[in-house]
Amino acid sequence: MSAAQPLDDGLIKGLAHPLRWRLLETLTERGESSPVELARLLDQPLATVSHHMRVLRDARCVELTRTEQRRGAIEHYYRPLMPAFFDDEQWAQVPTILRRGLAAQLFRRIVREAAAAGTEGAFDEPGSHMDRLFVELDDRGWDELSDLLTSILKEAQTIQDRSDARRAEGDQVRLAEVVVLNFEVGDSPIAATDGGQRPSRSPRVP
């Protein structure tokens, strides 16, 4: 799916359920998976996952890549057809209630995973990041920053593709999670920080 591709009603319907978005995220992370594997990973009933995968397929969010015979049944494998993120034009087409639901779901997951990783020493590694920066932007600056962050996600996917091409079977890999957050906070959170002093970028970790 190209960055400028409009979201039709079928695609919006395909992403309207929180589990379908989680399935798309997991497929993006794994590259390819079957409903059986996804049901096990997400601790969901197979019948439920299979249903939602069919909705995603019909909405052209995923496509069937292959089938395998498994104990008298045929296991279907799918790959994602769209990234698990939207550009500004696409995001604006998503209904507000769905935008807020997806944002809340993703934020809860990010906080849970980052907290768990932090207690296990994940941020001890060189190259890890935990950065925070407050900026005051006009409308043009806001748009420029949004474009920059979207380009970072696209470049991260390009780096993933190059890594996949280099990697031989059996090579050790490092699973990393890249999180981009940019949101309007208003004056209250800033005024409440550090006695009303505007905070600057937090120290890079490490």
C-alpha cells in the first residue's frame, strides 16, 4: 500500500476492530504467519482469529501467500499488504472514534512492553534510545515534523529489508521495537514540569 493510497470504506471496516489491528501489527512484525500461529501468539480462539483474518483479506490488508497440509487440515499463511502505520492523509480519513481507539490500544501496549523491557535491562544496550523533547511549532513546523517522523518509519523498514537480504539462515538477530510519539500537549503538562520551567531533551540512554 503506497503512502498516498486513500482508505476506502472496506479498508476502514477491516481495521475497525482492535483485534484486527493487532493481527496486522503481528503480521508486520513476523512477515508471514497463519491464523493458527496468530491465535497461539495472541491467546485468542482460532475461530475468532480466522474470522478476522478473512475480513482483513477481503479488505486487502493481507494476502494469502501459501498453504501447508497439517494433520489432515490445510494451514493458510498470510502476509501484510500495508504498513502498520498511516501517513497524515490516511490518518485523517479514519473516523475519530477509531483513531482514538487505535491510539489508546497501541499506547497501552507500548507502555507495557517498554516497562517490561526496562526492568530486564533492555535500555542498557548501546544504541538504545529513550528521548524526550518539547517543541513549540507553528502549523508549518508541525507538518514538517510529522513528515520527518513518517520518513523515519519508512527508513526503518528499508533498514529491515537490507538486514533481511544480508542475513543468512541461522544468523543471530536482535529484535528491536521502534516507537514514535508526537502529540499536542497544550500548556498544562509543560507548566507542571520542573516548577514551570520548560523541559528540554532527556538524556539519551545510554
